[in-house]
Amino acid sequence: MTTFSISAAARATGVSRTTLQRAINSGRLSTTTDAAGGRCIDLSELLRVFGPLQTTQQGEGAALLQDAAGERAPPDTLLELLQAQLRDARDREARLLAMLEAEQQARREMEQKLLPAPPRPSSFENGRLGVLLVLFALALAIATVVFFHPDWLR
């Protein structure tokens, strides 16, 4: 991670050292201790509290190329840092997409359990087929009586 000394952080953000000290003392900005025992401010903390860093005469992103001592860090260090952050972001994206898919599947299953069962189609379609069958059976019975027992009609 890229860290800044208080002076380098003040230059990178465009605020005074006093403003940074006040932010640290109020708890708005957190610091860490470097190997030499000095206080350092992480790049992510500066971005969180003060927003995007200001550009300098050396070109955009020059503040990112400074290490905790305020000296220029090699561009390879920044490149490695950005590549690591990109890998982490891709991993996080894949994990979140998998979690989203699992949640959507669970929601679909829950909806299926909560929805009422679809209505079962009746075999007589609202009674019409039943009425037709009764009428057909009645007509068949009458035809049978007429053809086989014509003397019953007299």
C-alpha cells in the first residue's frame, strides 16, 4: 500500500499540515506507524477524507509516485500496486456476482413455494362437456328405445 508522510500528504491533497493534524486528532483521518516509527497516512484514507488528489506541476498522478518519506517511488511499484488492486477488484466482483446469483436462485425458489398452485383444469371444462355427455346418453337411450322397442311408444 502507498503511504504518505504528513508533509507529503499535505502536498498531495493541497491542504495544510495543520488541517491534516486536526483531521487526525478529531479521528476523521487515521494514521499508521512506519518502520522508522513515524506516522504515515494511507492513500485510501486520503482519498476517503479529501477526495481525489490534486495534480502537481510534474503531471497528473505524481503525488501517487511518492512513498512515505516523500521521495519518488519507482513507477514499477505503482504499477504493481495498481495490478494487485485490479486483481482484488476482479476477485471481489466475481465473488459478488456468485453471491447475487445464489440470492436470485433462492428468491425464485421461495417465490415458487409461496405462490398458489395453478388451477387444475377440470376434465369437463366448466360442465359443458358433462352436459353434452348427458344429452348424448339421453339421445342414445331414446334412439335405442325407438329402434328396438317400437311398441313401447304406442
